[in-house]
Amino acid sequence: MEITIDIEDPMPLFTQLVEQIKSAIVNRKIKPGDSLPSIRQLANDLELNSKTVAKAYKLLERDLVIQSKGYRGTFVHPEAIINSKMDLNADVLAQLEQAISACKTAGVTDSEIRIAFSNAMNSKNN
Amino acid sequence: MSIHILFYALFLSQIILISYYYPTQIIKRIESVIKNFPPENYPKLYPESIEKVIAAKVRYQFLNQIIIVIGLILMGVYAFMSKDYDGDKKFAEGLPLMFGMVQFIPFMMIEISGFRQFKLMRKANKSTSRTAGLAPRKLFDYVSPISVITAIILLFGYVLFDLYIHDFIFTSDIIIKIITLCLVHALFIALAIGQLTGKRLDPHQAVKDRSQQTEFSLQSMVAVSMLVSLFFIANSAVDFFQLGYLEILINSIYFQVIAFFGIGGMLRNIRLDNTNFDVYKAEKVTV
């Protein structure tokens, strides 16, 4: 199974990597439990900075698409097929839209929503 | 006398194998590439002009011919010098080793030229897309654990054997041999890491071909490691059993076996009909 990235593509390199790996999982090109190349190997093969590959792996690990098992390496997560189909960005957007709609129905102005969102983001708890 | 006849046969075989047979195979391979994958259709394969490739091939052929002549002269010199030799002591044992090193010079030149070509290929590569395999490259995917364990056992076996026959005294000779082995194996480990996780030298090389090349490189390094240990064991054994007259034969055999596994292995394993040359074709320009 091969992946191809384009360094001139407007999509960030780490996003291209995340998408390609998810696509390989969804299309059953790689199966849950399969091992993945090390960050160093993939970075050298794609002539990328290893931080870019590390960032992509971190995001995939967060989304439970891959799992790191220390010195044994990185593997495709057992629930990777379902988790790869889940779009976290779309989920966040839907939840925010719902919240904004509820605020507007209650008569809150746009600027008040922006200030509240900014305060919420800057809150120590977030 | 029989040692002389054996030596002539082995030395002649060393000359033919390393300076005639394998170079002829390599030249045939270069000619086949030029014929079947010409620069008009496969421009990425030729970062330099075809004339330069042909000139390098002619130089390589000529250098090997000179080495054949040197080898034959050395055989004559040996015949002249050995006429008073009594046949049970060491005599000119370094000859096959020294000559063997000279024989490998054209191969090293071809390797260096290859690295230069790859550098030019990388420089000329304007493609913005990069491809990689999603399978990890691990040592035991390419070489069997048994071969690696055998190589390690042979390495320690040699050290123990040499120490045993020298009553476990670290003589300067043993220390030099151990340091040599350590350096050779450190180089192998660095090369193996480079093969497994390093950048590919050829920017266009297909993932499958890289995997095949990695397999060959790792297998040949393990084989050479075993051979070096066996060679050191054999050399120490002939000294210990006072069979020094055999050393000249062992040295010649050693170089031929190294060439068989190294150059011969490359010719047998990395075949042109299995290599993906489509990656060297010109990219289609879309308007």
C-alpha cells in the first residue's frame, strides 16, 4: 500500500498524510492491527520533516485511528475503520452551529457570542 | 608443487571471475538498459548525457582489462619467484589479497559514479508529489533471524577461537583483528539503519524496487559478516596448525566468495526484468 503527497497542494502536508492514512484504512488497504512505518522512515521516504509526520501521527492517535505501542511501533487501531469515517471537524461545527442558533433564539447578539466564545476559549479550564 | 598448481588455478579463477566474468555481466546490463530504456523515452534515468554513460562504461571495461594483464603478470612473477620455494611455509600469501583489493577498484568506481548519478537525479527532480509505502521496513522482514544469529555466533566464535589458541592473551595481532571486525560491523549496522529508515538515493525508485534492494543489501551484509569471521578463523587456524602454505589459497578463495555473494548476488537478485523503469519516463504535461 502506497501513499502520495503533493508538496504544492494548498492542503497542509500533515492533513494530506492524515487523510491518506484514513483513506487507506477505510478502503481496507491496511487492516486494524497492521503495523505502520516509524516516523523517521515515513519522513525520509516522503522527504518531509519528521515533525510533520509526528503531527499527523499525533492527530491520528487522538482520533483513535492508530495506536502507539512504545518500542514495538505504531499500529492501526482495532476501531480504526469506524473512527476514520468520523469527521471531528464536522462534528465540532455542528455542535457550535447548534449552540449559536440557541443563543440567537434567546436574543444574544453576534458580538456577544464572539466575546463569550473568546472568553470560553481563553478560560483556564479549556 | 601441488600447492603451486592449486594456486595457479585459484588465482586464474580469481582473475577471470572478478575482472572478466562479472564486469562482462555488468557491461551487458548497462548496454541492455541503454538499448531497452533509451534517454528519449526514459529521460529521468539519464541525469547526464548518454555519451558520458558510454564513456564511463568504456573506462570501466578498459580498467578491468588492465587489471587482467596485471594479474597475469603477477602470476608470471609468482612462477619466477617460487621456483626455489620448498612448499611448506608461507609464501606470497598477501598476493591474492592485494590483487583482490585492486580488482574491486572498478566496482567501487561504478558505485561512486552511481551515487553521483543519484545526486544529479535528485537535483533535477522537479516533481512535487512524493510516494511512500505504508509498510514498516524491519530487519527480520528481509533477513532471517537464523542468519543474523549465525553471523553473531561466528563473530564471537572467531574471537573466542583466536583467544583460545593464544591462551587467552590479548596480543596486538588479536586486538587489531577485533578492532577491524568492530569497525566493519559498525559500518554494516550504520548501512543497515540507512537502508531501513534512511532517505532513498534514487528519487524516482518504486517502493517495490527499494524493498528488493534493501533485501539484497541486508542479506549480502549478513553473508559478508559471516565470511569475514570464517576467513579470520581460517587464517588463525592455519597459523596455529602450521599450515601457513595454505594461506595464499584461503586468501584467493575468500575474495572470490566475497565477489560471488556481493557482485554475483546483486546480478542475480536485482534483475532488470523485475525493475519498474516506468518511473523514469517523462511526466505527461497537462495544458
